Amino acid sequence: MSTVKLSPAIPQLPTGDIEKTAAFFESKLGFEVVARFPEHNHLIVQRGPVEIHFWQAVSEDAATMIAMQSSCYIRVENIEPLFLEFKKNDVPFAYELTKQPWGMNEMQVNDPYGNAIRFGERL
């Protein structure tokens, strides 16, 4: 009998424009586009072991409405250099690196449609 082993979760977030989202994640956050499936309106970006999938909403307005309630959390080791990289890239922070009462040093970036992308390191 085999033991079940779960792998890290992969968020699937809405986008209003796959190319706009791809450009943001590449130029601002240092992700690489690893797959585009235009026939299925799907995009996959990756940075190191972190992978995020995006699906095309019916319109940019619909994407924004859904994304305002969507988020993902990425755990980081040694978060300071990542924060400085993002600052250098003029990333639009929802909030900059902050020591939170729940024991994380974290920052939040909102993508072009409002998906909250949080990066956090355990204090």
C-alpha cells in the first residue's frame, strides 16, 4: 500500500488579458512564462519552484471583479533581497515588507487585475 504525498498547491487566478499578465510577471516579478495555451485561454508562469496558472475571464471587468477576491501566498526564505529586487523593478506594492503579528515578514503585490500576490518569510 502506498502513502499519499501531497505537493505544493498551484494557484489558478483570473486574468483579463493573458499577455498583459505575462508581461507583468516577467518584467516586474522575475517570473518566466513556461506555457501559453491560447486555444484554452491559459497561461503558466514560474519562478524557481513556484508556479502560478492564469485563466482568461470573459472580460477585463469580470477579471477585475473576481481578482479583487483572489490571492495566493508564496513562502520565501531570505525575503529582503526579493523586496529590494521588487523595489528596483518599481513593483506596485499593496503594502511593503511588514512584520505581521501572525509571525510573518511579508509584502503584497497586486497584479494588473487585482489578484493579491503575497510573499512571506517566517519570523
